[in-house]
Amino acid sequence: MTHRSHRGLTALAIAAALTTILAGCVATGGSGAVAPPKKDAPGAAILQSRFSDELKGGMPELIAAFNAKGKGKVTLNTIPTETYRQQLPTFLTAKNPPDTYTWFAGEATRAFANQNLLLNISDVWDKNMTKFPSALKALSKNDKGQEVFVPTNYYWWGMYYRKSEFAKLGVTPPKTWDEFITLSKTIKSKGVTPISIGLSDNPWLASAWFDYLDVRINGGKFHLDLLAGKHQFDDPKVKLVFEKLKEVLPYFSKSALGVSYNQSMSDLAQGKAAMYLCGAFISGAVPKDVKGDLGFFQFPIIDPSVPVVEEAPADGFIASAGTTRPNLTKRFLAFAASTEGQEILMKAQGDAALAANPDVHITLGPLAQQGKEMLESAAQVTQFFNRDAGDALQPTADAALTQFFSQPQNVDAILATWQKAAAKARAGS
Amino acid sequence: MTSVPLTTRRRRVTFPPPVVFALVLVPFLIEAIGVFWPAVQGISLSFLHWNGFGPATTVGFDNYTSLATDDVFIGALKNTAIWIVLFGGISFIAGLGVAVLFQAERRGVGIYRTALFLPIVFSLVVTSLIWSAFFQPNGVLDAILDGVGLSSWKHVWLGDPSTALYAVIVAALWREIGYVMVLFIAGLKAIDPSVTEAAKMDGASAWQRFWLVTFPQLRNVNLVIVSVLVIDSLRSFDIVYAMTAGGPFHSTELLSTYMFSEAFQTRALGYASAIAVVIFVLAIAVIISYLVRAISDEKES
């Protein structure tokens, strides 16, 4: 009898396993467009934020100001950036999703919007955001032309250096690629590493070099088409980018692949390295006493006939299509887009970002002023590799660029591998 | 007539009481919901192309066939093999060595045992931070090399694909050897010392006493340790992820780290599930073949 019951259990287990296999088991369908309810569910709306305290996103201040108005309550839920990026699709596809999220503009948002996961907030744009620049508006749309993103701020990328160190070395910021190479040579001859980068834990930083070289050599249109999959990464034009990168490889630290982001920043802060191609967030990454000494110059011009493109990643909010509090969510987004909301955000973010709302008038620090002028003079702006190409392609760029740093002679094989990996990443998603 | 009550009585005795069913079924249900169900889901995911939020497409065995031509996957497979051989092999031999060395109760031996066991109490992330500082450019190791006049040996240990994997293995070994040592000491303590003494009386050398008397008696412990080491090797993830995240350019990628980056960075959930299935099959195959051999050995003896 014991034997029989044992056998019975086994049979039961096998039957259960087979049923689950046959059932297909995982809910993998894309969600259809569901109209949000007209009336809000009671309770507070949730804002999911990727800005931990040291990143100074300004979310607590923004929420406190909104809640003080008595038009509804928003609560903040902060998740570390890496985890946040991994889990955002899970949040958005949940049965009862959080209402609002901090996120990036561009392809990163469109990928979700085109699966009907994001709340259509065209009415917020029509009512509250008519003065926003058209470039930001275009970035905020899904493929159907509906707005799904509220930009709060954008920032710039530049070649950062310490003014006092440049003075000590007796050099001045270059304008063209040739001047940049000469400058790097001079700095190296004085025993200082010309260019700092920390690729061991932040390999994506190398993509800034790829983006900038590509837009300077091949122009903004080719760059965005390449990232959208209309050109291949083994295109001869991409090889030109890598050949230019090879010209500056001797001026990076030899151990760039083994240096961490923090180490690379302290190399710049301590004057062991002279320059760093970085986003405006660099001011938060260096010690306070160095911050005032930072300066930056525009990425050098390579071909004067190519219209100038700059990287200007926009940050902001998206809302879930499945929110049960659409009206409260939209009120909050309208507040985040208002001059009052954006002034709060800008104040919290320091001198490292520019407000998306053109009516925001706060005194900009010298770096922000310079960044603003640089972006305004550009013929076109791009976001950043992962924001333009989609997050899924970032690891493929990381592998290709770090390998090139270590084995520049293998450029053809590297580009072929990159194209293969990118095609696979596009097919997988 | 007398046989009828007898059989019913016997039945009553052999039929397990309800509490036994409860004890079997409740854990089984928990296991089914927490382990079997997700595992089956993982297998069914491996036949899809899915990014986690869009519509999924069924692709049959496509994910598995593309694994066969994926250089990164083949590299990860090789690295996992190197990991099992070096990490598993050295942990086993070194763990056994220090256990034999430190099993006898001598004065001060506790200090050595504690020192070797200490790394286990650190979390793996702390371990990887310590070793990253050790290997980083101009870090502890480079400073030591400078100090002994071997500056030319200085190297970007974690940034060079030819050394990065071995550097991570050293860090992982630092932690594992103490653990294996403790398991072996437990096994050695269980051995009757009179057997070894008898061998000594018979004139067996120290090596013969170890190899012919002690080691064979450790068979059951060996079985446990080899299983633990194979499983630990196949699920090694945290230390690699924290030290190199599989880089530079996939050169330290193990199956587990590649699965993670495919699932959560590239968001190819179907492809990552196919890798997970491969890991599962490998682990099961290695362990079952070892168990079968060990059990048949036991039957023979």
C-alpha cells in the first residue's frame, strides 16, 4: 500500500507538471490599450524614482511642494538606479502598477509607449506645456504622435578639465581635433595622463566617445539611423569612427579597463589625469572644493562641413497606462512641468541640469550657462547611445568599445561581432 | 475467518496515518509553487522571443540553435569549465591539505583554522571589494610587486582578458578553501584514530596512512564536497558580477552572468531562459553521474 501511494504521488506530480507545460504557463501577451478610468481611485499616487539621495534628483522636494497644495497626495518610492532599470518593465506590466515614474526621453520611452503601457498625456501638453520647445515635444511622443513623456530637465556633455591644472600645464582648451591631439601630446609629455575614463565598472562611458566621434564625422542623421538599425555597425563609415578613436587611444590611461568610475574621477580631481568626456552630472562626482575649478569645452570639431550635433539627454516622467488615478497623476505631471515645479527641481539638482520649461528663470551657474549656449548653438541634439538605440543595445556597444580599447588591431572582427550582437538584441526584444 | 481481521489489521498498520500525508504533501506543494512551477515557466519561456513587456513570439528551438553559434555563450561555457576545474579542483585539494594539516589538536591550531574560515563570514560583495582593491591598478598587488623589485610584472589584472578570469578565481578560492576545510575536518574527526594507529604499527608511511587508510574512509565526505563544489561552481555569480560583471568584453563571463545580462540588460528573456535550461541540465547531469558512480562503488564494496 505504501508503494501504491508513493506511485500515486509520482503520477500526480507528473500530471501536474504536464498540465503546466501544456498550459503555456507564462502571461506573455502584450497588453492592449485599456482606457483609464474617468474617476480616480482613492488614496495617494505613487512616484517610482531612480534617484537615490546622493544623485539629488529633487523628487522629495517636488513631492512636498505638490502635496502642500492640497490637490491630492503623491508618495515617493525610491529604487537604486540599476535595479530600477531592470525592473521598470515589471512595474509597468503589473496588474496594479505604480502611477508615475522617472525616466529618459527617446527610444527608451517609445519602446514602452508602443506597447500601450504608457498613459497618453496629450491633454497635459495641450493645456499646460504649450511653450515647451518643439524638439522636446517631438522626443516625448509615441509612434502615433501622442505625448507620453513630460520632460523636466536636460543636460549637456563636454570635455571637462580643471582650470587650475590646465593653467599649471600651460595649455588652453582646443577647438579642433588636430588641436586636441596636439594638446594631448603636450599633456602626456609633462607626465600627466591626458584623458581619464573608468571602464571597469562603467563601460557605458566609452559610448560617449563613440557617439561624439560618429556625429562629428558622419553627422547626426547617419548616427541616429545607425542607432535605429537602418545602417549596420560593420559599415565602413563606422570603421572611420574607430580609426579616429584609435588616434586618441595612446592618451588614455593604459589601465583604463581596470579603473573604476570613482578612481577615474579622483584621478581628474587630483590632477593625475587632465580631461574627462562626461555629462553635467560630473559636478556631483568630484569633491566640493574641486567643483568650482571645473571647466569644460565642446567636443572638438573634426570636419567643419558637418553640422554640429551635441548630446543633450532629457530626463522626465512617464505614467502607467494602468493607473487607477489618471487625474491625480496628470495634475502631478502638470505641476512637474510648471515653472514652480521645475524651479524646485533645478534648485535641488544644482548646476548640473537645465530646465525643460523655457519660462523657468533661475540664475544659471557659469557651467550651466556655457552648456545652455552650447546646446542652443547646435544644429541638432542627440540623447545618448542607450536612449537613442534602446537600452538593450548598450551591452553590445560596451563589449565592442572596451574590446577596441584593448585590441584596436582587431577592429574588423570587433565591428562584425557588434553587428551580430546588435541584430540579436533587436530580435530578442 | 481469522485471516480477515489479520489482513485488515496489517493494512491498518501499513497504511500511513494522515499526518504523514500532510508532512509529505505540504512541503511538496510549497516546493511545487516555489520551485517546480517557476522552473517549468523558465523552460516554457526558453521557446519564446520576449522582452518582458511586448508581445511574445513563439520561436521553437530557435534560442537553442542560436546558442550553438553564439561566441559569447561558447566563451562562457569554456569559462565555466575552467571555473569548475580550477575553482573546484583547487578548493578540493587545498581544503583537504589544510584540513589534514590542522585536524590534530595542537597549540595555536585554532588560530590558523579561524583565519582560514574567516573569509566565509564576509559577504561575497565585501570579498569582491577587498579583492578589487587588491588587484586594481596601483593597488595592493602592484605595490607588493614594486616592493620586491618586480615592477615589470605589474599588470591591469582585472582589466586584461588574459588574467581577469584567474584573478576572480583567486578571490573565489580565498573564500571556498576555508569552507571545504571545515567539511573535511568534520570528516576526519569521524575517523577512528585506532585504525590509523594500527597502520602505523604495521609500518605504513605517513603517505600510505593518508592515501590507503584515511582517504578511503572519507568517501562519503568526498561525495558531499564534490557535489557542493560542482553546484557552487555552476551557480557562481555574485563574485564575478561584483568584480568584473563578466567584462572586459565578456572575457570573464560565466553561464550565470551571461544569463543575467541577457535577461536583465539585453532583455532577451527567452534567450536567457535557454541559458538557464543549459545550466540546469549541466548541473543535474554532473551530479547524477557522480551519485550513480558513488552509489555503485558503495554497493561493490
